[in-house]
Amino acid sequence: MRLESTLSGANHPEQPPHTPTPRPGGRSARVRAEVVAATLAEVTATGYDGLTVEAVATRSGVHKATLYRRWCGVDGLVADALTASADQPWPLPDTGDLQQDLRRITHEVFSVFTDPELGPTPTALISAAQRSDAGATALRAFFATRHRQAAEVAERAVARGELPAGTDGAEVVRAATAPLYYRLFVSGEPLDARSAERAADAATLAARAGLFTPAEDATATPTAPEAGPAT
Amino acid sequence: MRLESTLSGANHPEQPPHTPTPRPGGRSARVRAEVVAATLAEVTATGYDGLTVEAVATRSGVHKATLYRRWCGVDGLVADALTASADQPWPLPDTGDLQQDLRRITHEVFSVFTDPELGPTPTALISAAQRSDAGATALRAFFATRHRQAAEVAERAVARGELPAGTDGAEVVRAATAPLYYRLFVSGEPLDARSAERAADAATLAARAGLFTPAEDATATPTAPEAGPAT
DNA sequence: CTCGTAATGCGACTGAAGTCGCATTACGAT
DNA sequence: ATCGTAATGCGACTTCAGTCGCATTACGAG
């Protein structure tokens, strides 16, 4: 697991460049791993509301002052735990059919957040990340990576001629997964496999219709409800 | 503004039913209004991270202890402010065309969160509401109301024969608005009028294809990627 | 107009989050 | 093997969120 780079970048904004050996040694890495594990356990156990630096310190055996020094409080702990999770690889489907691929992806998302094995950890982690600026930054990076990776299923569909050229793959992925995340983290509605499937199908339909090409719009576009500068 | 009922329901779980006149009088209402206004101002000014009960107390002129007594801390303040905002009416389009109606709705959402007049207040309010259980409950109620109201545009489309019978109107609305909220509050990506339009168009397409009818599935459904119980 | 009661104002107290300076440990290079 | 340095351990201190008991004010009924 290599989660040093992102962390140091997030917590030491003014890293002096003349540091030949900034001690990336064994102890620091071990401490870091244990802190991440303890943070995940604490977030899962108490939820993001009850998350305490002192509890993470006790559970990890790392002193409170060290946690504040390197992670700048609860926010940084959660952000780092999320970053560490983002480094985990996940399977990218390749069935030869866009609809199937998107269904696999949305079902994967659905599974992660409903898996009794993982429990409330993924949900709690993202909810916690939403709380702070550091967490929000980590979230942005997390989803940017996911979008970039998953966009490949759409790009393959373009290569197969299944989608029009110029289709924005990341936008297709966003369209497919957005309803799930919306239910989970915004409207708070329950998630079910049916709606995951429908979201994938709707995105497939829209992508095939050419809605996700920046230049042209394939569907009827009679009147634009707005006319101002869109920025 | 009638935001008493929801608040008391949220903060006094065991309201004794034998309270003939629980003092809904003028002062309480005035205090409540000022506290809500102060909470909105504080959330806008400092963001949900810097929101403090003491600051709301100072700004509103209501004593700290009173705020803790009636709102149980920051969570309740935010939840009540959100509930108050949810009571505000908003325009429901009726252009005679589903696509146009949905575009108006998504553009309305887009406008609320990008209006320089309102500033960061709506975003900050919802972000703050995500932080706590009380806020999450208020959020659920908020979106449930919105979905119920906005579902009418889909129901009218069904009545016009534009959508297949049995279409779940709320699901259509969710599909149209989810990408916007996803960008705003989950992935943290910027919002633009184009994507708002595309989201509405994609939902229109999916609805017309019959994806939002509970029983049948109009598109191809060759293989189901999952087979377990969905709960 | 007067009174009973509920709601608010008030200030002190408690407890925990977060900070600081120094001692100690362990990494990495010679 | 030895040393310089960076990272961690440690405990006290500061600050502020949150609580409690009591005095005061104002609503609502008669």
C-alpha cells in the first residue's frame, strides 16, 4: 500500500524541496498503516459523529500529539483513510456490451455499500469525508480516479462502434452511478439492486442516443430554457 | 412560516399528548425565526465547519442555553433551518412537454446552487445537514417532499400519453436531478448548465423507453448480473 | 387587570479537544 | 559500529463546547 505521497501532499503544503531523505523509513510506514486501520475501525464503530482523535490514538497505540502533527486532526485521518481505500484496485468489467458493463459497475457500487461483510464502513467513510475540506478534497480525487478508470468501458464501446465518436466516457459513468450515490449520500433513500440496474440502463440509453458528446445533441433540443453565460 | 411542527417532532421525541396549550405564542415564534435566520447567516459566513452555537446565539440575541434546550446543538439548528427552507414553495413547470419540464426543473436546481444572490447558502445548508443524524433526517424529508411535488410533471406526461402507464414519477425526477446533486455534494465536481440539461434529457429518454415502470422492462435485459435477495 | 406557568436569560461549572516544549527512540549514512 | 537527525512519546496547559440551577420575563386564561 503506497499512501504516503497523497498524504504528505495534503498535510504539508509547504514541503521544503531540499529534503534528500525525508525519512520514509519503516517506522513511519508502520505507524501510518496502523493509524489508517484504527481510523477505519473507529469510523465503522462510532460513525463519523463520534470519531475522536483520542480514540484513534488509543486504538492504534500512536500518541495523540503525533496524530495531530501528521494528520491535523480528525479531518486528515478520514481523508487519509479514504485515500488509502482509493488505492485499492477494483475490477473493471469487459463483457463486450456497454449495458452489461455499466450494470456490472453499478452493481459493484451497490454491493460495496450493502455488503454485510464490509458493513457500514464504506458509507461511514464517505460520509465522514464529506464533513471537512480535507475530506472533500480526498473525495474529489477518489471519484476523479474512479471516473477515469471506469470511463474505459465507454471508450471501448466507442471503439466498437456502439457509441458515437466523441462520447465523454466519464460523463457516461457519472450518469450511471450518480443515482446510486444520490440516494446514499444526499436524499438518504434506500438502495436496491433494481434501481442500480435502471441507472445503468438509463445511462446506456442516453449514451447511445449521443447525449454525452460535447459538440452535437442528437435528441430534440427545441428551446433552451436559459440564455445566460454558463460558467 | 410554519416550522414549528416539524421541529418539535424532531427535538421532543416523547411529546406528552396531554398538553392543551404548549405555549405556541408570539415570543417563541419570534425567537425561532431569528434563530433560523441567524443559523443561515452563520452557515453562509463560516461554512458548516465553523458553525458554532455560540455564534448563532450572539447573532440572534438568543441565549446559548436556550439554543441548546430547544435545538439540541448545531445539528438541530441546521436541521430546523433546512426544514424552514423546505417549506418555501418553488415553481413547478408545466410546458406540456416532459423534456421541457424536466429541463426547467434541473435548471432550477442548477440556479439555486449557483445564484450569486443566494451565494453559498444553499450548498452550505445541505452540506451541513449531511453532517448529523438530525440533519440527515431533515434532508430525507426535504427531498421526499421535493420528489413528491416534482413527480407531477411525469404524471402529467403519463396522462398525456407521453410516458407509459405505471411510470414512477418520483423515479423520473430522481434520475433527472441526481447527476446534479451528485456533482455538488458527492464527487465535488463543478456544475454547469450543459450537464443540467443533459441530465434532464437523459431522464426523459429513459422514461419514454419505459425504464421507470416497476413491472416491465422495455429495454433489452439479457442477463441479470445479480441473483441474490435485494434488501 | 391579575395570576399561574412556561419559556428565556444568566453566569458558573465541567469536561474534552487541541497545543506546546522537551525527552526519548529509531532510522539512515558513514 | 557509531553518530546526527528526524520522528515519536509524553504530560501539562489552554481554550471552548456543552450543562446546570436559579432568577426573570412574558404569554395566555380567568
